[in-house]
Amino acid sequence: MIGSVDCEYIIYDAGSLKEKRAVLQRIMTRTKQKYNISISEIGFQDTWQRTKIGIVAITSSKMATERELNNVLKFIDSFPEIERTQSVFEWF
């Protein structure tokens, strides 16, 4: 089962695109190291304090995929410099 989630985030302390990308790079690198997922910035790439991240996981069942994606979201939410505002799940 393939599951994806598109999440919008606010990065409050980013004062420039360089600061925003530094925060995102650190979060995405740690997430990739911890979970077997693909993750990328897919929106608001030229906006300082907003971003949209796409995350995709593939497992043998919908339950396992959903659990993996929810664990990833909890992990990302644990970073104090970023706040999730919206999430949209899709299944393929």
C-alpha cells in the first residue's frame, strides 16, 4: 500500500530563505535517517515562513502505512521551530 501525506507548516523564526532551508534540511535529513520514507519540500519554496512537505511511505498494508506516516508526523511535530497547520492523506 502506498500512502502519502502533504503537510503545510509555519516556520516562525525563519528570517530568510537561507534560514528556512537550514531548518528544513535538518528536519528532513533526520526524518529520512529514522524512517523508511521519501520526503521533499513541494510548495511555498519562495516563502520565508511557510512550507509544504510531501511524505510517501510504502508498506504491505494500509494499517502499517498509516502507522508509519503518523509516526513520521509525530516526529516532525516534536521539532519546536516548525508547526503543522494542515495535513492531507492520500492512498494508492
